Amino acid sequence: MIMRRVIVIGGPTAAGKTDTSLELANLIRCEIICADARQLYRGLDIGTAKPPAEDRERVRHHLFDILDPMQQITAADYAEQVHHAIDQMAPDVVPVLVGGSGLYISAAIDGFSPAVTDVSSEIRRELQDELETRGRDVLYQELERVDPVAAKLYSDRNPRRVLRALEVHRSTGRPISELWSVKPQSTRYDVLHAAVGCDREELRQRIHRRSEEMWSRGLLGEVDHLLSSGVSRQAQSMQSVGYRDAADVLDGTISIEIAKNRLETATWQYAKRQLTWFRRDLRYTWLEADPKTNASAIRSLMLLRKWIDE
């Protein structure tokens, strides 16, 4: 039996993944699946650089805007959503996962080691209590001791990810970063892995331009609307890069200049973590040209695999 063929387009933020996927849609019959954890949320558009509505109408997109901002989602939940979306596609359509959330992509494509999913509910409650009483900085320091690899990737101290890593360590005695490399016995898909990148200085310039554009397009107004509609600042969605800083500006805690610097710095740090994640997975073929050339390169890889004919 031939496994379903799937393309993944990963890589760091602002490198050109979305534009590459749209160019690819001009070359093959495909549908795009969101692989950016932040773009799953309704109302988080400007700060997540979500593809414009007209592009999502021209090419069928899946899993964008599927969550309310107060909802939470795990990588395992996301994987189920991806599998369902792919199952609904016509047989001659190629699913293309596009985004920079490496853990979510891995969950959908590779699954999890049983040890990652087998976490004690008692330990989960215990850690949640510790987060509330001791704070995330103390828990992050624990993660640095028990799993420095994961701590480096989670340097933004995102409470959800830090708690997840500590849950696994306390439940299994093993670092979650060690378990990432444990692949399942079999996979349900035949996958072509591509990653879009560019020169580091060019990436920094792209991040700068994108950050400036977010503020000029109305990031403050977007965050003000979310908070006014009842979204908590502690919600998982509001921990996204840029949203915390915009909320601080609205509170009068920091100036817009400080917020701009923080957004750009945090985005660059996030991009470096993404590069670390994707470069350690040797299945990825790196593409560092313009979107149209990148898309042609992916089509050439499909030809080499005999997925399509000339």
C-alpha cells in the first residue's frame, strides 16, 4: 500500500515559507496546512504574520483560525487535527504543512515516543501548583539543570513548554530533548522535508522589516481588541511574541520604543531556536533562494522521488 505523500515546508520565521508554499500551489495541486502554533488562533492576525485572506481563498488552507484565543492546544491535539485534515483531502491533492513550529510538525509527522505521552496527572498538578507559588523563573532554572538542551530551545521561558519538559522528566527520569529523537516504529506518511532559510544578516533584516510592519499595521489595536473582548493576558495565545509587549504598552508599563526593541529581539531569538530545531533534523533539504525558485526546487525533489511526472 502506498503511503500518503506529504510535503513539509519548515524553517525560521520571516524566511519566506508562506510565499514559497503559495508559489508551489501554482506548480502542483496542493492544499496548505498551518504549522504555526500561533496562527491557529482567531483574532491573532497581524502579530502572527498570518497569510492574507485572499491568499487563503485562492489556495485552500486548513487549521487557520480554529481556536478561540482563550483555548489551549497540545502538540498531540494538533497532530489529530492535521491527520483529520489530510484524510479529508482528495487522493490527488498533496498536503503541504507550512510553518515554523517544529514540535507540532514532528508530532503530526513522526508521532511521539510512548514515554513522552505517558505523564502522571499527579505530577502535572504538582507542577502547576509550583508554577503558581514559585514562579516560572524557578522552574526554568530546574529545567536548565535537568535538560539544558530543552532549556536552550525554551529560553523565552514559555510556562507551557517549561512545564511540559519538567512533566516528562519527573515522570520518566529522562530529558524530553532525548526523547525527541525517538521515532515511532512506522509512520503513516511518505514525507518530503524542505526548509526555507537565508543568510543570517538577511534574516535579521527581514525580521526588522516585519516587526516594523506589524506595528504600522495596527498590532496595538489588535491586542487592545483581544483584551477588551475578554481574552486574559495569561492565555496561551497571549504569550506569543509581540502580544505580551503590546499589552504592556497598553498598560503603560513600557514605551512603544521598548516594545519594538523587545519584539525584534524576541523574534530573532525565536528564529535562532527554530534554526537549531530544523538543522538538527537531517531529513530537511534547505532552500535559500526566492520563493518562486524554492517552489521549483521542491517540485524537482518531487520529480526525483517519482511523485509526479514531467
